[in-house]
Amino acid sequence: MAEQNVLLREVLGAGLRHARTEQHRTLREISSAARVSLGYLSEVERGQKEASSELLAAICDALDVELADLLIDAGTSLRAEETVSPVVVAAARSGHSGRLAAA
């Protein structure tokens, strides 16, 4: 069975969704605050759309999360995929992130 790589957009989306759900906020709240359509935000969170840096910044502002922290966590998750078991990759896909959880 071929190994499937995790994409940056998937990891970023998972991090955004994790931050939002940790704050007990809805897609509607964040989409309104970030001035992005609810459907598009949902697709970004699910890793189906690759958001621009401007859009990521707006979503992070709406979540009161540092864009740099989101990117650092995404890089760490992607690096982990290269060196650890599939269990860690699955955790990265589900959006478990220590840095964002603390934000």
C-alpha cells in the first residue's frame, strides 16, 4: 500500500478547526469576523481549499491566534510525518496541536 502524504492545506485546516472548536466558536462566527464565506471557511478547515496568506491572516485574527504559531505547528506536523509512526500523522490530520491549544 502506497503511503499518502499529508498536504499543507490539510494540516493548516486542521489547526484552524482545532483552534475554533477549542474556543467553542462556530464556523458562522469566525466566517463573519474574518469576512469570508462560511462555505469557503469550511472547505479551508477540511483541507479542500488552499487559503491565501491574507485569508489565513484574517482567520487567525478572528480566532486570536498568531499566524506564525499556526505555521510553526503545521511545519512540525509535516516534519513528524516524515519521521514517526502513522499514529502521529493521524493526530496531525485531526488537528491536535499543543501550541494552538494553549492559544
